[in-house]
Amino acid sequence: DFIDYYRQSGMARLHMPGHKGHGPLGCEAWDLTEIQGADDLADPSGILLESENNATALFGSRHTFYSTGGSSQCIKAMLYLALLHKPAGAAATVLAGRNAHKAFVHGCALLGLEPVWLWPSQPDGLCTCAITGEDLERALAAQSQLPLAVYITAPDYLGTSPDLAALAEVCRHWGVPLLVDNAHGAHLPFLPERYGNMHPIESGASMCADSLHKTLPAMTGGALLHISQERFAGDAKSMMSVFGSTSPSYPIMLSCERAVAYAAGGAAREGFERTARSFDALRCFALQKGFALPLGPSDPAKLSLCFAARGDQAGEFGAHLRGYGVEPEYISGSACVLMADGENDARDFERLRAAL
């Protein structure tokens, strides 16, 4: 409401940004800086604080914070918070699932932390890491010093996820915080009720990072940092500022607010109901056509097809999909990842079925 008011006010913009609200993209009028009334993301006390409080209530965390630097900014802030509040006697190490995103590796390098890699009992490719509670228990017991945190990616790039509730229970027993890269799971609380709420905060994580822009209708770069334990919350804004621009994008923040409103209003749940039904049907159809699917519980809003068993090549398969007007999220040498939500219409799914 504030940005819309300012956009229509005709105020002389003798402040940043340099486009002064005009330009060829058409969205420049919505792009502001920290003028009077616009609040400050690094230390909010007005409209941004109210907006973040709405997100906090929606996701049921203790505190939720906006990021305009994607989950990468949130992941680095989580690591810094874990370091700042590390348990007495803990080493400067993080016990991490081996499928961690490079943002985690960059954060460790910047903070002088040493990753200690967690391997699953049954390794299954580079994207997945099905760590069980027993795996984590053994790994923690084997450390000469406790790590300052356990770090898990859930859901992973293919859409599968370990049992976070079991991992959180092990972490509580050892007194170690559980950090979760939930970049691909901002939509999890808004799936059809039959799937339950698989969001990391609901499962007992201490902190997690959500990329709103990956699975909800936010602009690229819009993300959330969720915190469930008060001891981490007081320093969160400072840690986010360390890894983010001092000029955060107002259009991205606005898109975060709109994505939260979209989810709170029920449109997200309706959209993911349609998506889940469509992908469920396509999974069955793909199996009939000789494709394999990832093992374990899978995100119903993501369709991962393993095509190597059919003898298809990555380049050929990608070209085949594009020939039917389908652009996938990702293709490796053996698998293809497709993502959908309520913004996809029936024609998108019909094109994919025709291609399969």
C-alpha cells in the first residue's frame, strides 16, 4: 500500500535509484530506497516489520525474515548464527549431508568452518542424501568434538527428503541445532492436506531457508529465513546484513509480501492440489513409458524422471522436450527435473504428456 501510494503521489524523487521511477521496463515506479515511511529491511520498525510478522504467523515460526539475496543469503546467515551461538566445547565444524548446495560451501569458506560430510547408508547419486536418524546418531557419536550444527538439504533437487522429525530428535538429544536448506520447499505447508505439513520448522528444525521464488509466485531472489529458537533471533538481522546488499530490492520484497498473501489466502493450496493431481497421473504414465522415479517420499509438486534406463541421452531428451514446447528445470546425464505450481495451466501438463 505504501509503495502504491508513493508511486501515485507525484513526489519529486530527489533520491536513489537513478531511474527516478521511469524507464523501459515499466516496473521502475515500484523500485524505491529507504525513504521516509519505506522502512529499512536491516532494522525494520514499520511496514517491513509488519510484513515479516505476517509471514511469521503464516509459517508458524518464532521469527521469519525476508531476503532479497535468495536462500544463499539465508544459508550463510544460518551458519553465522550457529557459529555465534555454538555450544560450549563444540568444534568449528558442521556435520552436513553430502548433497549440500554450493552456497553452504561458500558460507563455510567465508566463516572458517570445516564441513564434515554425512553419507547415507545407501548412496544414490549426487543430488540425494537419504540420511536416517540412525546414520546421524552414529556420525555424532563418532566425532571427537560435537559440531556446532547439523546441516541437511530437504527436499533435495529431485524432490526427495529424509525424515526430518527423526533427525531433529537426534539433534535435540545431542544439543546440536538442525539447520535445513529448504530452498525447494517454501510451498510445503500449502500442499493438499493428505500430504501433511513437511516444512522443516514443523518437523523441529532450529533454522531453515526457503526460496520463495522457486516454488511460490515471487520474483527471483525472494527468500525467507525461518527461526524456531529465540536464542538465534536477536542477531538474525545483523547476520543477514553481513551477506546481503545494503540496498535490498523493494520489488523483490514486495513480491515476497504478495507470495505470502497468495499462500495465506488459499490460492496456493488450490493450485498445488491441481498440480499434485496432474503430476500423479504423469508419474504413472512415465512409468508405463519406461522411465524410473527417485526412491523414497517425493515432493508432489516436482516430477523427476530418470531416463538412463531407456537409453536416452541428456541432450537428445532435452531437445525432444523443447520440441513439444516444454522447458525443464534441469537435465543431468541420466535424469530430468520438472517443477510446477498453481501458475501452470492444463496446457502445460498436456504438452508434457504428449512429449512423454
